[in-house]
Amino acid sequence: MANISLQRQNSGLAGDVRGLDSLRHSAAKDPKAAVREAARQFESLFMQEIMKSMRATTMNSGLTDNEATKLGTEMLDSQLATKMAGLPGGLSDVIARQLERQMGLSPGPIPSTTPANRSLPLVSTPGSTPKIPEKSAAGFIDQHGAAAKAAEQATGIPATFMLSQAALETGWGRKEITASDGTPSNNLFGIKAGASWKGAVAEVMTTEYVGGKAQKVVQRFRAYGSHAESFADYAKLMKDSPRYQGVVAAGADAKGFAQGLQRAGYATDPAYADKLSRVINTTLRLQRSQS
């Protein structure tokens, strides 16, 4: 019984209902602090098991081995494991990061956005890096949430998917298209200005992929009066163009949406669908953490 009590006292997690209740209450007030504490306790338990296995393989049974000496050894191991657990760079840091991502407390790494070629009248990502309008991915979602919802009502495409595509095209707002004089285009989807476009344009140097090889070319992009207009024009393109019927028909299937865009020729980047799928997952984690 003493051994069981000792394990509960030091672990605070395994088999101790009060310890679990304490973590639940902490999680409600400070989720990240609770995650770090749970990770530290998991590391402590893990280290105790390692030391127990090491002793079992290195220590020979003798006359001095009895219940008292075994209890003393286990007490020492438990104290050592508790003191070593939670140190910077240890296993608990890895566990905490994984738990935070699974709980939506951390969005994880935002996938990089490699410039991709688009067949006219669509887009390629410009090479310029203009002023950063948002400080975080969560801010990007908040900023454009209403416009994305309006586009969802017009097309049936989930707002999350369109937010994610805008995030992929602009690097979460860090690489929006601007004209040579610095004027913002508010073009979040990198839609090119083809012959049918009668509105304002922004001419910028972009990276196009021709035959799998990157080339620098000057392209004309549509320019809008606001980001909301960009979402509305994108929605119109998806809804009215027969080319994207499969994208709209994908409904709430994130993979079908991403692959449908690639099959329709929105981008010639062979990894476009995979990149977009990863950004959609990131957006979903961010939205869950904000709800």
C-alpha cells in the first residue's frame, strides 16, 4: 500500500482521480499550463519505467533484497525521475508540443507556399513581399471570415476551404500582390487579368513553372477595391465557370476540393493539392481553438 501511495504522490496522474481532476480544472483556466504539467508527469512515469527495467537487468537478487530494500529503491527512482522530468529540451517538451497540436492550442508549422503557375485567367504567386497586414494566421482568419462566409453562401464551398486557399496564395497575408508603385491589389487568390477583365490590374514579376522549370515572367493580375471584392470575384469564377463544376460539387470534402482545383488547372504546381490540404488542416485547427 505504501508503494502505491508513493507512486500516486509522485506521478500525480496514474491512478489518482484527484490528480486527474486537478489537471481538468487547470486545463479550464490555463490549457497550455495543464498540457505542460501533464507532459512532465508522463515523462516522470516513463523515466521510472526505464530505471525499473535497468535495475531488473543489472541487479542480482541476494539476501539483502527484501520488501524494505525494494521499496527504498523504488522511492529513490521515483524521486530521481520527478526531479529530472520537465527539464528544458527533455521528453516533456516533445510531448507538450504534440499535445498542444492535437488539442488545437498550437496550429503547428504553416506550410510554405511555393509559387505556382496558373493557366489564364488564373494566377501565379508574385515574387514581391509587401507589407504584412496580419501578425498571425488566426488574425488572417478573423479578418476575412465574413467575406469567406458570403462566398460560401454564393457557391456552397465551405468558407474554411476558401480561407485556406487565400492563405496559401498569400502566405497568410504576408505576400499579397502589389503593383509596382506599391498599390495593393487586394487579390487574395492570385487571379490573373485575362482579356475579358475590364477592371484595374497590377503587373508584377512572378515565378511560372513551364515544363517543370521555374521561370521569371511579368504577369497582369486583377485588382480589387477590397479583399471582400476578391472573395466575391473568386466565388463568381467558381460558380459560373464550367471548368470548376467539380470543385463546387466536392461539397465539404477537403481533399476533393483541393484535388479538384488541381485537376481543373487552377495551378500547374504538382504539389498544389497537397499544400492546400495541409493549409486546410491548419485552418481547421485554428478555428477549433478559437471556438
